[in-house]
Amino acid sequence: MFKKILIANRGEIACRVIKTARRMGIQTVAVYSDADARAPFVQMADEAVHIGPAPAAQSYLIADKIIAACKQTGAEAVHPGYGFLSERTSFAEALAAEGIEFIGPPVGAIAAMGDKIESKKLAKEAGVNVVPGFVGEIEDTEHAVRISNEIGYPVMMKASAGGGGKGMRLAYTEQDVREGFESVKREGLNSFGDDRVFIEKFILNPRHIEIQILGDKHGNILYLNERECSIQRRHQKVVEEAPSPFVTPAMRKAMGEQCVALSRAVGYYSAGTVELIVSGADPTGESFYFLEMNTRLQVEHPVTEAITGVDLVEQMIRVAAGEKLEMTQDDVKIDGWAIENRVYAEDPYRGFLPSTGRLVRYNPPVEGWTDDGEENGRRGVDGIRVDDGVYEGGEVSMFYDPMIAKLITWGETRDEAADKQIAALDAFEIEGLGHNIDFVSAIMQHPRFRSGELTTGFIAEEYPEGFTGAPASDELKVQLAAVAAFVATARADRARRVEGQLGAPLDPPGDWTVTIDKDVYEVSIDEDVVTVNGEEVDLALEYTPGDRFVDAEVDGEDLTLKLEVTRTGFRMTTRGAVHKVGCLPAGMAKLTRHMIEKVPPDLSRFLICPMPGLLVALHVGEGDKVEAGQPLAVVEAMKMENILRAEKAGVVKAVNARAGESLAVDAIILEME
């Protein structure tokens, strides 16, 4: 077994590998860029080596710097994590040339499966179902249009070396191909150094199912069940679970055996994932097609660990050291259900725009991943596990992936795992930047999610107008009204005790008027009795003015909410939504009808930058006429290109930015007449 390994990655996956290595008694070496000098993974490792500036192209993507760090520290092996160099054949070859073990699959398998075009050819030769499409070189946009017309719309354009949702465009028409083909090429070149693109038929109502593969250097290959990864946004996975609510034992066996056969055809060992697209319209599950094979550890590997009890990182290290797998296919079981939500730095209330900045507050529902015993190691604490690599006061940088943390829950049943997600998300505190906690909580509560009727179009179909928060039930609003009145009473009681202010004889109001989402509730508090609209509510909670969270029990139900004080009440965040709660003494509330409503200014004539980013292209100039829907500018953020379009027809009056400029959020790019 290795004595020392180097982790050629950053963030949560670097922390994840270090924790397992530490449990195995293996020393660890971290490499870090300028942006990560104070990151948790650097502090956790036994040694750390600085490898360059913040941009990944000048640090984490330079193989020579990783190898130099290995030589400097005496690391015998390298775990690449995911992304960066994890699927670069040249990196694995360079390590081998220096006598350093690569904790991953053989070079031949990486080469065969890492290229989406070549992998489809190999899969087809191996008898695996592949999606109809064109798997050759595409010359230019006109060639792409001809191919798309032949395949039939809709089609998916993908960067050959792409991954993580980057370098992908769905085209429903010839115009979509003309607009998107060059963007796919640029994203592929910028993110992966490869601008080749392939085009394939887009399967309608598809489910995204993936099979976890694990093999050793002695010819043993197993499949560790499947993961359901259908809930995606812009082809980026948001929610993953294991097992899938769609897959039957017969389907699992058929898929697993086919994926093992494909892995065996390329001499695969280590952990890997075969991604399949399954027609949700076929209840037999026979209509499944090979998408790609990821020759690395997946972001969503914890859900597989939770239901199988297998530490995939540990197995990767043992396989790289030459050990045989100690388990057989019959040993692989399914115990319970696990769900993972990716907590991203993006604002779902503003169209999921990327949000970078400092984590002013960061308090996850449990303190990271614990090694206290087998159950806690795989399933966290009480079935809640958080894999992260950030810290309070740290910065979510524009240079890297926007993922803040992964929240994993385990339960005996799917509903139990989802319920634990809702409770844990309510207790997850993040301030300083936008995040998607409310959004993933809303998904966990959604009737369609609960039914298991999932497709990759779930988010687009269920939130076609964007996200405005999870709908609140009447029961929840009553609970919030009761809590609001109690908190307001406590604050009023505190205020009268401040010397020189209201004066001690002034008792807090007993009657309050609470407004929640335009609904009005009359709340009365008389000693220990709380009534809402005349109905008694059983309320138990402790609150001290200044508390940011309230843990309450209302009518026998637990309720955790985040509390922010406003001029006329509170902002209460719970169960996937932010509620503006007005709370005034009943007598004062009657006077609010005399208040004049403030009308917001009209900003429709400005093209405003919706997120911090780089202005890649500006398509119009001063005096140009534009039509509604016409592309005006392209802004790149988090390595993704975002096309900004005209809201209405008009003439450009002034241009305030130039291509190549870095723009702040809400910066005015241009102004219309």
C-alpha cells in the first residue's frame, strides 16, 4: 500500500480523498493555486505545494507542476478527483513515465472512453445500443446543418471532449444549429482544449441513468447498481439518487451486465461510470442507449456509497496499489435510499445566474463528513452527510466550478431520504451570495418528484417561467403567522426593557396583524394561548432577539426557518421559499391602507449584465436597429456562455461596454432609444 499520495484537485473532492486516505493511514499532499491558499483541503493535507495563479490553465491543468510536486514530496501516487486532469491520457502517461501510479483506469481505457466520438464507435462495435447520430468530423456550420437535417430535429450538439454540462446545445430548428454550433466549439476549446463537435438525435422524455463500475487489475469487474440523474438544468446534474425509482431488478441486471461487458472490452479497472439515456416512455426499460463513459470518480458517488456501504475512493486506492477486489457481484446489495442535492452558487430567483463572492456565513446542517464508524462514514450523521470544501469567510471564485457543497441524505425509504433533505436544507445557512437551497428544497417537495416520474426535462417543464419559490400550503402560512407574532412579541418585550426607550410600563401588544403573500392573519397572544384567525395553535419555541434561526414545533410539526428582521416584519425562509411577512400591532396595521405604493423605475431600455462575467461578444453598435429576441451580447461566467437578447424592438442609443471587458452584476452594457 502507498505511504503517500498527492491529490491533483481542489475543493470538496480533495477533502473527500484526504479523509479516506487519512483513515487508511496514508499521508496526503495537496497542490493549490493562489485562490486556494487558505482553502480547507490545503489545511487538511499533511503537506501542500503551491502550483501557480488562480486560473486552472496556469495551475491545476499543468501536468508538469503536479509531477514536480510529487517529486518534491515523495508522493508515490496521484488521485486526480474529477475534472481537471482526471481524464487526460497525456497526464496518466506522464505519471507512468516518472514511475508514479495513477489512481484511476489504464491509459487505453481513458483514451477509448474519454473521446465521445471514438467511445460511441467502440460501444457500437461491442454491441451496445447507441443513440442515432453523426460520429465523424464536422467541418463547419453548414455541415452541421446538413447533418442535423438528416438526423431529424431535435438534435443535441456536444463538444467531443466535453463534460459537466459544458459544450452542449439543444437544437429544435436549423436556426438553433446556426446560432449554437460555433458557441459549442468555443466552449469545447476554452474548457477542454478541443473544439471537435458531434451531433446526435435528442431522445424525447429521456431519463438519465448511470451504472457505477468498479474493477481491479486482475480482471474482476462489478457494477454497483445504478443512479438516477435525470433532474438537470442546462445538462448539469442537480439532484441524484440511488437506486432509481424507475429501474426494476431485471433492468438493473441487463444494464449492469452490458456496462460490465463494455468495460471489459477496454480492459477497465478502478471506478468508472457508464451513462445511459433511457426512454421514459418504455416501461420495459429495454430502450436504453449508451451516452458516454466517465473514466473517473463521479460527483454523485456518495449516493452509491450510502446504499452499498462501499467506499469508492478507498477501492480506487486499493486497486491502484494492485489489490484484488474483496467483493463479488453477489455481495453488492441495496440498503435503503440515498439522495444528493448539489448546492450551487447561483440565484434561482434571477434565472439561475452564477453568483460569486464571499461566504459571509456558512453553516452546514452537520459538520462535514465524519469517520466515526462505518455507518457515519458512508451516511453521515443521522443519515445526513455534507461533502464540501469551503469555509465561512472564504470566496467562491469565478475561476472554478460554482458548487458550494453536496448534501446527501439516507433513509430506509425514498420518502424518508427526501424528508431529511427538506429538514437539512432548512437548517443550511449560507449568506453573502446567491444559492439554490430553496430550489432543491422545492424539488424535494414537488409531487412529480415524489411520484418518481422524472425526465431530463423536469426542471424546464415544471418551472417554465423560472423559479419564484416553493408554493406554501395554508397550514404552513398559519404556522408562519403564529411564529411571526411570537417573535414580534419577544422583540417588543425586549425593546421596552431598554432604558430610556419605550419605558417599562408599556406592555407588548397582544394582537397582531400578519400578512404573508397577501394573505392576512389576525393573531392573538394571551399568556400561553396563541390563536390565528380565532383558531388555537399549539406553539412551542425559544427565541432571543438576534437569533438568525428559529426551531419551532407547531401543532406537533417541526419547523425550522431562517429569520431576517425588516422595517415592517420579517423575511422568513423555509420549505423552499422566501416569505415576506408583514407583522404589525393590530391597531397600527389598520393605518397601512393610507400608505402610497412605491412604483419601481422602468429599466426595460437598458441591457443589464445579469451576472459578474466577461463580455465575450457585442453584436450591435450605436444607431443599430434591433428586433425582439435578437442576440445583443454574449457574457461568459463560470466557463459558460450566456446569450443576452433584446426584450423588444428598438434602436441602440449608447454602448457602455466593449468586448473583452469584465463586468459586474447589473452593469449597463447598452442603452436603447
